[in-house]
Amino acid sequence: MSMRTHYCGLVTEALLGQTVSLCGWVHRRRDHGGVIFIDLRDREGLVQVVCDPDRPEVFKAAESVRNEFCLRITGLVRNRPEGTTNANLNSGKIEVLAQQLEVLNPSVTPPFQLDDDHLSETTRLTHRVLDLRRPQMQNNLRLRYKVTMEVRKFLDANGFIDIETPMLTKSTPEGARDYLVPSRVNAGNFFALPQSPQLFKQLLMVANFDRYYQITKCFRDEDLRADRQPEFTQIDCETSFMNEQEIRDLFEGMIRGTFKNVLDVELPNPFPVMQYSEAMGLYGSDKPDMRVKLQFTELTDVMKDVDFKVFSAAATMEGGRVVGLRVPGGGAMPRSEIDAYTQFVAIYGAKGLAYIKVNERAKGRDGLQSPIVKNIHDAALNAILEKTGAQDGDLIFFGADKAKVVNDAIGALRVKIGHSDFGKKNGLFEETWKPLWVVDFPMFEYDEEGGRYVAAHHPFTAPKDGHEDLLETDPGKAVAKAYDMVLNGWELGGGSVRIHRADVQSKVFRALKIDAEEAQLKFGFLLDALQYGAPPHGGLAFGLDRIVTMMTGAESIRDVIAFPKTQRAQCLLTHAPSEVDEKQLRELHIRLRNVEPAVKAS
Amino acid sequence: MSMRTHYCGLVTEALLGQTVSLCGWVHRRRDHGGVIFIDLRDREGLVQVVCDPDRPEVFKAAESVRNEFCLRITGLVRNRPEGTTNANLNSGKIEVLAQQLEVLNPSVTPPFQLDDDHLSETTRLTHRVLDLRRPQMQNNLRLRYKVTMEVRKFLDANGFIDIETPMLTKSTPEGARDYLVPSRVNAGNFFALPQSPQLFKQLLMVANFDRYYQITKCFRDEDLRADRQPEFTQIDCETSFMNEQEIRDLFEGMIRGTFKNVLDVELPNPFPVMQYSEAMGLYGSDKPDMRVKLQFTELTDVMKDVDFKVFSAAATMEGGRVVGLRVPGGGAMPRSEIDAYTQFVAIYGAKGLAYIKVNERAKGRDGLQSPIVKNIHDAALNAILEKTGAQDGDLIFFGADKAKVVNDAIGALRVKIGHSDFGKKNGLFEETWKPLWVVDFPMFEYDEEGGRYVAAHHPFTAPKDGHEDLLETDPGKAVAKAYDMVLNGWELGGGSVRIHRADVQSKVFRALKIDAEEAQLKFGFLLDALQYGAPPHGGLAFGLDRIVTMMTGAESIRDVIAFPKTQRAQCLLTHAPSEVDEKQLRELHIRLRNVEPAVKAS
């Protein structure tokens, strides 16, 4: 006989008069008028169970149960008495009159109430199993599953094949730091856990699988920020014989369909497409949050000869930039808020935050309120007003520094103001989904410290048609067939058309100052594969954790991962990582270095 | 414009008269009567492309192409000339008259012909990308994908949710050897890669997810046998509130449906169920190949007092066993074959292979031909003939030794004879699919060396109802709610109902001589979780690599894995594992031990 006939949360008036068997946990127990009410919970929801004294055995058992006891109940589905129905519950019109009550497993008193919304993350991660019983976490992980199934269905329908790539692979110290795995059989050698299946998926294209995907774990041993985990999950895709536009269209359709089918949200069709240069120009970011209705105004040329040194120095230095950020209605912003923003931009390296309040534009210089106005000549002032389009009552913030500092600081300020109460009250923020593609990334970024170019995306990204020669003559100008999908200021995913010709790949390695020997050592298997008629191919990878975090509105990606690590890369539940036996280390041909005797004697 | 309008292998007479654009590889190029024929290949198959001299540009390009060049061809679909159709090809009735031919990428001469069936595995794994282009490997990996999608659909329809468990987890040196990952942030500590998600899936049941699955990589650092890989893939499932029978029925349905939908094979419904004791008794194996129509005959009691010491000693020793294996028609087996079998069983530790040929049963002792008959008294001889049911012309092999040696040796002999030409000719082998469940495994096996019981399945397996007390009084007699699904002599998967009560779990740990402190250290998080109303739960895990190997008829699991490791745990394509920089080791707080300077200077 089956333990259960129905899920608790799915018992409705359709089952009136029937006897059901339910299994679940005591969510709440109330004694009321000589009768015991148990809210029994399973993954589908709650149902009210009534234990009355007419059945002494059941009643006695019910008296003994406490929260989180695991029960099996058999009983009769009946209408709740008039006036006691609960519209918030699927099962709110009925109750189950218990005829049998079996305690499948008792519970000690939980360390917290499951409906406590003010738990510290440490408490939640330490008692993760109980934390996962909470409806929010149940929803998060079920939505995560729905997303992956939608993605799989879409990719399947489009001819993509899930092919597993190795987890124990080769260390190629480029980009992030690898997690290493010592080899026992091959003494002194190490596997690396994959930072992504990038090269393997390219090899699968060369191997004629045509369309590949994988929802797979990737690993980066980096110091963790709020939205990072040592292991994270990518929706990794690659296709042959499609151009950039076709690839973008296809995967835009995947994301649009997923939002529609999982959240019933209609994303715009098509997504806007923005060049990298425009994104940096107008928003100081390659993942602009388009919900925020504020833009940069380029003022570098205007500021070259003003007396205000901060501006003129930035405007004339190599790689400097001056921008204005017009805040409509910002004239009403109190001084304290402006001061707070000044402190905020300092986080991003800005040395100050100049501003102009436009009180009466018609009055010219006299209508402006600002400590800096006196050092800016009329032509520049006029240009500021004209280019920003500032109106009476507006405020203009300025950023002037190296371009990176300006972009980071004023880009962050733009978002901060947009999301502020002020921004929301003044229509500077639209609460909606604003996806876009950012395209035409540069091939390379110049690494001042290393004195060389580094790949902006990764070294396997194809240059735009006609940009092959620039790889050798002027790498900084070469534009890549690379694209990022951005949603509300987050990068959901990114990818590129790849290099499919060995000669172009070699040019890129040369531009990156990777010599032939090093290239062969690290990427010989790729260069080799490209020689055998590698097809034109490209693809992209989405960050699943991030997509689900956005879709659930979770505060952290840790809330959409069943057993995440802390920012110290620890699992508070299992206490991983941990010490290991000396015998294990010996078998792996390694020993600890400069560490207090942290291993147990074997 | 799209690079391609159709897959090569899908161009059929339905497209007659249309212009198509195809992308693919030159499978063969033939010059014939002044015309060039190219068999163009993509993942869906071949199509014949005709390049005639009327189009000089196309013809000239076609002259330059060689095998494995990657081409884009635009042309007209037309009927093949009478008498030149190819019934083996989907596209065999048509050909494409090339109007444009673009070399997307040339190819150097491949190191082998793709249709060469006699490649060494080393060659294949070294040039894996080309090896994967071969139709057999394409089929294997596509079938693998089909299996996983069938499984996902089935599990989805049955309410199972895919939940990811950690790859960086805790080392619990029990069972196989862990792969370790040194922690950079937590000096001197190590993660382990999971041998299976066993404990996490149990925690997910305690956390009320009710039904979980995951198709996931598992890792065991063991010396590799033919059918093992350091990383392998499990279909891992767990459910709450279902009993053993329900669990078996459900997953039997999954496998039956998968075979039906992927291979169009009808597996029996229901699968036969066999007790572990019967499997060992009749076949000497807990995964008997039921295609082989041979069984053991238990003769231990019969042989206790015979003069033949090999038999009587085995029959009277603690843990000894004597069995007969009747081979119908085996009397015709030449002496050379019997000698070969004698050598074969020696591999399994058997010190010899006694046999009796039954020439004329009616003549009693005189009708038997055997070196051992003279030392076996009449009662025993009669019992042998009666119990084995041997007929004239049969042969009986004997195994006599410790039970393990007898089971291994005669079990293997049974399979060997069944699969031999002799076996197949004599109806001892049925070429079909023979699945079964093996159930009622013992909880524990006695480890002579360690002088203690070890878990036969794993320490989280529940005992049969009523066997809880045996855990303390007579652990060797306790039977587990454990089950294996076996197909044609391979274990496809196995699982158990788990212990859901902390007190029972503690009893099992005690039976395994794991004291409370050690249990807390290693499995504290599980014991803790069991206290909070853990539900009755159970599940199983299937070996995906093995299932697909069987379904494809591949010779090795390496043939159903895109990028496998060799038996030395190396990837011949990428040369993993490899040396790493001294800097990387330093960051991980480890150094090499007793290894020649295998690290490069940083």
C-alpha cells in the first residue's frame, strides 16, 4: 500500500468526501475548543488536519506532535465550517478529519521558526536543511529547475545536443585562477577543474556535432564577491555555421521564451542592440541598467581649456574623460544627499564630485549654483547646458579623471540615483525588465601593468570581418564579434563568434605576446584541431545562478543554490574544506607548506 | 543571409528543383568522366555534390579540395541519373549540382581515414576530434543525449526536480579514494570531489523537496579497469514517502520506457526479481547474466565425506563451497577447451577445474568419464547426477574452495561458456535483453583483513523491517532494503531505502565500529538532519556511461564519452594532467613530495 495518495497542498474540494493519505511536516499545531488543528506541510503546500477527541487514539497522538514532526495522516476530506475558509491556501476550503495519525519521525525543536524572515545568513547556511524547507527556498530551487527544463526543451527543439565535457582537465593559467587536483597516478602532475568548457565546445564543433549545449559547473578560485561562488553553473552553448546575428536571435528567443513560460513576462522583441562604444559613452558601463533614465553627456572636448584644473587636466590627459550626468529635478536634492554621493563615488576612485544646479537657465551664469562655475568660461558653460539639455530645476554631476575612473564612478552614481527614493519619485527609474545586447566589443584591452594587450573576451574570439590585419597593425582598434546579453544592469550571458582558422588564431596569440612555443604548449590541441577544416562557429554562455537570482528576486545567488559556499569559500553545513589524512596527501605526492600541523596523524 | 538552408543528410527528393545551401566536410572526392563528385558530410549524413566543368569557377575550386575540407555549397537539387541511386543514403536518390563552392576552411591531410575500423585506441584518443567525426562516435554521443532526454522527461513527468549538489565538498575517506582539491583561502584544508551526491540527496529529502534527480559527474580515484573512468556520470534519484516496491516499479518504468523510445526494444514487464541469496546460489554473482542458460548446483553437503580432498575440504571448511555446473552437451567439448577453461578459472583463484563427462548415465559409475570419479562414493555420485539433472552427453564442471573463489571462478566460467561458440551453438545463450532486480542484499560483509563488518551497499541503507535488532545481535544476518538493477550481467544501477531515523543510523555506525565521535566528525550534518523529522526516503543511481555503452553495443565506456581518460587516467588530447607553475602550488599551500623537479620555475 502506498504511504500517500495525494500531496497536502493539492487536496481541494474536488476530493470532498474521499479518504486521503497524506505525508508531511507539522507546520503549526493549535488546540482550539477541545480539538487539535494541525497544518500539515509538504512541498505543494499546507492542508488543515482536524483531530477530534471522538477518536481517542488519533487525538492522543496529535497531542504529542510538535513542529516539524513528520506525519502520515489518513482522513476524510470535508468542508471547513462556514467562515473558516482560507483564501490564501489552495486547500483553504477543505479540511481533513484525521482517522489515523502515524508519527513517521519526531523532530527535536528547530533552532529557528521556519517563517522567521530575519535570520542571519550564517544561521541559515549552518542549518541549511531546515532553511531549505522554507517556502521561499523551495520556490527558488523549483523555479531554477523550471528554467533549466525550459532551456533544455528550447535547445532540444533547435537541434542542440547536450554533450558532457571533462571536469578533470588541463590547467591553462590565463584568466582566473584554477582549482587544481593532484594526480595520484601521474606523480607531480595536476588536473584543473574547468573555468568553462570553452575549448572543448569548440573542439566539438570541429568534430561535427554542429550544435552543442551543456548546463554545467564551472570553477574559478577567485576572492569571492557578493554575486560569485567558487563553483557556478553555466548554460553553455555552441553552434557551427551560424553568423553573429543568427546566434543572437536564437538565444534571445531562448531567454524570451523562458521568461514567458516561467514568469509569464513578455520581454521586448527584439532586444535593443547597443554598441560597446555607445554603452561606455552613455552609461560608463558595458552592462547598463536601462531602467535608469539617466545618461552621460560627453564633455571632454568642451573642458580642454577651462580654468578648473580638475576638468582641463582630465580632458587633456591621455585616456582622460570628462562627462556630465544630468539629473532632471535634481536641483531639489538636499546638500546631504549630494555629500553622500560624493562619498559614494570615492569608492570607485573619484577624487570629488563636482555639480551644477540649474536654477534659472535663462539667467545664464547667474542662474547656476555651483562652486565650480566661476572657473568655467562662458562657451563651456553654454556647451554644458546645451549638450546636457538641462532645464530649470535640474542638477548636473560631473566626472573628470581617467576614463576608467569616470566610467566606474559616474556609472555607479547613475545607477545609485536611479534606484534611490529620489530617482523613483522623480520618474528616473522604470520598474520593468530592460534587456539589451551589447555588441562590438574591442578585441583587446591594454594592460598597463603587464605592458601588453590582453583579450577583452577570451583569446578565441574572432575579429570583425576586415579587422584581421588590425590584429598586427593596431590591435587596440580591432573590434570583436563578441556580444553580451544584459538585463537590468546584470550580464546574463555573453559569447562570440570564434576564430576557426589557425592563421588568425596565431595572429591573436602574437598580439597577446603568447609566442609559438607557449601557444603550442597550452593550446596545441586547439591549433591542431583548427587545421582539419574547422567550421565557422560561435556561441555563448549564460550564468544560470544569476538568471535565476534575477527571476526570483533573490538577494544573493546563494539563495538559488541548494548548498552554497560562504564568501570564505566554506560550506557551513558539511564543514568543507577540511583537513585530510596524511596518508591521502602522501598518495597524491604532495605535502603541506608552511602550515601549522593541520593534518591528523594517519 | 544564412550560411546554410538544410543539413546535407536531410536533402531528399522532397527538395527536387530547389536551390539549397549546404555546409559540411568533404567525405570523399572522385573525378569521374570529367566531372567531380564530392560526398559532403554533416552530422545528419552525406549528400552527393556534382561539380561540372560548365561552371569553371566551381570546378576549379572543386579540383583543389581534399578530404575533410570544410565547404559551403549552393546548388540545385536534382535526380541522380538512372542506375546511380544509393539506397543506403537518406539523400541517395538526389544529388546537388553545385552553383557556388566556398572553401570555409581547408584541411591538412588527416592522420587516418575516418572509415578505418582498425585504429588503435591511442591513435583515436590522441586525435579525438577527428575520431569524433566518425559516424559511430556521432551515433554514440547522440544516443547518449537521447537517453538523458528520455530520462529527464520521464522524471519530470513524475515530479522529480533536478537540483544541483556541490562539486567541491567534504572528504569522507570511506569506500573509494577521493580526488582532493587544495583550498587556497583555507590553508591546509582540502575539498573532495564527490564520489556520489548520496548525502546531499538525502538532505534534500529531509529538506522537503520530495523527489530529486540529477545527472551528474562523480569521481573515484581508483586504479582503472576496462569499464571505469576517474569521472563518470550518474543518473541520481531520490524520493520521499515511497516504499521499496514503489521505487523499483517507478524506475523499472523509466528504464523500460527509455529502451522503448530510444532503441524500440521492449523489455519484459515486470522485470524478474531475484533474491541476492538466490543469485549467489545459482550464478555465483549478484549481477547474473541471465542470457546464459547455465546454473550452479549446490553440492557442499553432498561432498562433506568424499575421499577427494579438494571437495571434502572445501565442503567442511568455514565458508567453503562446492558446486557443479552442468553443461548440456558439454561431453562433446574437446580436451583443449577444457584445459583452456582450467587456465581461465585460475585467474579467479581456482586451483583446478574438476569435471565429469556423463557418457551413459544408466551405467552409473562406469558411464562417467573423469579423473576424480574414483574418489567419490556412490551416494555422492548419485546425488551429483540427480541434483544437476545431467543427461548423457553432458559435462559437469566443479568448483570447490572458499565460497568467494567458487563464486568468482565458476560464475565467470558460466558466462564464458555461455558466450563461447560452443555455448551459442548449443543453445546455452539467448541473444536478447535480460533485465532483473537483485534484492535483499545483506546489510554487511565481513572484512577478514580489517576484522570488522563493512557496509555491503553503504552505511545509510535501511535494514528490512524487523531486522533493526540484528544490527546489534547478529549483523551478518541483517538484510538490507537494497536493490540492484541488472541487465545482461551488468549492474545498470542500484539503490536502497535509506535510514531515516537517527537511532537506527547510530546502530549501523556501531555495527561498522564507527564510534560516536568519528560518526559526528564525518557525518554529523546527516545525523543532525535526521533529528528534524526526516521523512522515509530512498532512491537509486544509474551509471549513465554503462547504460549507453550497452545500448550502443560499444566495446568500452570510452566510446560513449566525448573526451575520456586512458587507463593511466590521462587525456591524450589535452595532455592532462600536467605540470603546473610553482606559483600555483605556493598559493595552494602545498609542495611536491619526493618528485623529481617536475614543476617549472615560476
